Amino acid sequence: MHVAGVLGRVTRVAVGPVARAGESRHGGPRLGEPRRPRRRTVVAVAVVVAVLLAQMAVAMVTAAVEQTPTIDEPVYVGAAKTYLQEHSLRFNPEHPPLGKLLIATGLLFAHARLAPGFAGDQGALGRRLLYESGNDPWQVMLWARLPVIVLTLLFGLVVFAFATELAGPVGGVAALALYAFSPDVIAHGSLATLDVPMAGFLLTSVWLLWRARRRPLRHLPLAGAALGAAVATKMSALPAVPVLMLLAVLSYAYARRTPGAGRRGTVRTLAPGVAGAVGMVLVALAVVWAAYLAVDPRLRWSTPGQVPAVQGLRGLAVDLLPVPEPFRDGMRIQFGFENQPWRGFLFGHRYHGSLWYYLPAALLVKTPLGMLALWAVGAVAMVAVPRMRPAAPYVLLPAAVLLAVAMNGARDLGVRYALFLPMFLAVAAAGVVTLRWRGALGVTAALVVCVAVSSLRTYPYYLPYANEAFGGPARTHLRLHDSNVDWGQDLGRLADRLRERYRHERVWLVYKGSGVPSAYGIHAPDPRRVPPGRVHGLLVVSDSSVAWARGRLAALIEHSRPVDEVGHSLTVYRRFQ
């Protein structure tokens, strides 16, 4: 079946068919009861969807091909290789295995070699696989990233289908456009990391819960499977579980409602609704267990020595959860991370600890301006427009709860901790087309075009994206640090730049990342290890290191002149002293 046929089928599933139960008092079809679109409309929508996803695929594949490993990727890729080769869970226990199993499906085609029985830590494991085992790190990383790229594109279809059910094909296309042009989704969807898979599985679960309002027995188990996939990918999905249980009860109650039954009828549907929610969670737990058993059917596990003890309510929650023991230890490690002192950087201000407003501020910088406007108006439309209002708890509540939890976290390291927002709020933005404002469609189209232009202008540097109000990607490093701008992704680009412009110059490098510079032809010592008087020539510094420069590095930078930048994440200085 060719692509247009598949997309046409998705469109028909999302838009209809349903019984014609009349029009709403606002002149449009009732929510969940849209008319069957004409064949010409289906074909046109399918073509637009295909173009949007093709653009996104080109952007992600380009980023995957050009970027060297980010800080977290070698850990995940190394763990994925041990899953395939040794069926061992001992590396990277702080994250469940499903996302790394997905990465492992790409490694099957990379034919990467790794000697069994590695005894070092997980960071050293990643370096051993990529740089010390005779493998091509470019090839290994591309194959590891491809499964996440494919999954990101499939989640785009979920965004489109969900938004189409709520606001029709025009709303669906608008939502998909916001998703497909989101610099953050493109940036992290092109990496072998866990943030996009977790957020996408969670959105899929919510969409299935929405569909359960019509067929709960079919969709509640599927929602449980998607929820389990989210939890089995990253533990940050856990705060959403109670919210989705409430939504499951709501969906079941709506599906089994009896007009005129009153309070007694509501109570009568409540008990089976609770049972349906419990069943959904049981399916989710089964998926979590299956992910661990897929790695090691015998579930051999010894608690690592670095696992901290967790006391109080957190410790009780860990002990009571019916999950595999390595999952429990992973939770303990995550709680230990939350107790560590982390460094932050926001709008030029360096600090230790965390700021509750860090994520909203970072999102304000890293989200296209047109997207911010459509998110805000779409969220209002979901609450204000009667035909959209039933969907508001499904779209807005999980996102709000997850954002509140993330804002209270200890790690101000990037908007990737809130990557669910571009997905959920893209669906909410579809509500803009349901407003009875004159020119609403035109304004929506104009804002979507602005988002597209802003996204295309940053190609292929999506990771350090900042919107025009904050100076664009070239100035992101002045506002934010870490995975917002500089995650170690530009060693390959730096090697090309040095060969093209500075072939015979002495180079010194302060690099923040997991890559090995020499593997890319960069032979540059660390200037902090020699007396400042010996540092002459070019000084290349990762922008996150610039943000936190102190002592000797700060003095070196102070007596140097910036002459170039690479990928908006590395600054090249010339030493004049």
C-alpha cells in the first residue's frame, strides 16, 4: 500500500465514519460526530500530511547524519548493545529498558562489535563501543537514531488523528504542522534518547482514552499498553498514571451513560469505570514487566552499590509498586539524582540548585513565537468552545500535571524535560479553528507559516534553536546552556571547520560532551592543564563551558577574541596574549 493510501486511511479513521446525529447548536458537527469527508478532501489532506512528515523526516535525518553523539546517547547505545549481546540489565538501570530496546533494533543493522564482559561504568561502555572497538561511530549512531526518527514520525500521525477528531481535518493539519516544525521535537526526535518516545507513548495513551468514550472495551487495553510503553521508557511518565486513571473512569462513564438516569445512573457506571481504569493499569504493568523480561527472561539482578537508600513517602512508594526490582532500584537512583546539587544557567545568571520558573522561561526562548500564540489561544478554545470542552481534561490536564512535576525537579538542564508540551499543545492548538472569530482560519494559517519559516531558518541546527525575540540560535548560549544549546553534538562540524579554515593552526579545546575529539581528527589539548602563557593560537570552548567559566578558563577567555562559532554550540577564540 503506497503512502497516500495509508495517509488517506488514517484521515478517514480520524474523521469518520459515524452516525449522523445532527448538528450542534453552533452550526458544526457535534464533537466526535464529524461528517464523512469527500474523497477529494481525503486525498488533499493525505498529501499535506505526507509533505509535512517528509519535511520533518528530512530535517531529522540531516541532524542525525551531521551530529556527533550528545552527552546521553553513548550511555543508551552502549546499554542497548549489552541488551542484545549479553541480555544484561546492569548498565543504565536508572531508566527502564524499552526505549533502549527500540534503539537496539537499529543497532542490529549496524553490525557493531563490542567485546563481552566490560567491567567499567556506563559512560566508558559507550566510549568503548563507539571509539575503541573498531566500529564507525558515524554509522553506529545513525542506525541507533533511526528507530527514534521513525517513532517520532508515527507520533505525528497520532497528533494529526487526535486533533482531527476534535477539530476536523483543518485542525488536524494545523496541529501536525506545529508538531512537524517544532525545533525541539525535531532536535530530540533525531537523537537516540528517551524523551520523545516517552512523550509520544503518553500522548498515544491519552488519544486512545479519548476514543474509549465510544468503545471502551476496545480502547482501554490499548491505552494501557501505550501507558506501559511510556513508563517502560522513562520513569518521568509515572506522575501521569493517576491522571490517566481518572480519564479512563471518565471515558467509561461517558460511554455507558444513560440519558435521564441522574445520579443513580452515574454511580452505576462508576464501579465498572474504576474497574476499567484498574485493568488499564494492569495492562501497563504487564508491558513494564515484558520490557524487562525481553532483555533478560530470567531477570537476573543484583542491586548496584551506588543505589541510594530512599526514606519516607518516596521509599514507601518504591517498595509498594508491583514492578521488577531493577525498576525499583532505578527509581531510587532517580531520587538520588534529585538530591544532588545541580548547576543552572538562565538569562546569563549562574546558580546552584533549581528555579521553579526555569522550564517556562526556557520554553519561552526555545518555542517559535507563532507556536506560543497558537498554544495559548488553543488552550483557551478548548475550555471556551462547547464542542471542544469535553476534550480539555484529556489534552490539558496530563500536560499541566507533568509540567508542574517537572518544574519542581532539581535538574534545570533543558526543555527536553517538558517535551510532552509540543505534542499535547499542538493538539490543543487545533481548537483555534473552531473559534467563531472572523478570520480565525487566516490568522491560524499565518501563524503556522511563521512557525514554519522560523523552523526552516534554523535548519540544520535545531538543538540550539531560539526564537527571533531572543536573537535566534546564534544567541541561545547567552540565555541557556546544556541540552538547550550545547550537548556535545558538533565535534564533526568542528573538525570540518578546522580543516577548511585553520588547517595549520595550533588548537586548544575545552569540550563538554561524550564524544572523543581525536576520533574525528581533532588533536587539541585542554588549555587548563598547562600554564596560560603556553596557550597560543585558537581556543575552542563549548558554550556551556563558557557560561560557567571560572578561574583559569575565565582568564583564558578574557584575554582572547572570538573569531568564529561552530553549530551555535562552540565558540572559537584567538589568543592574543
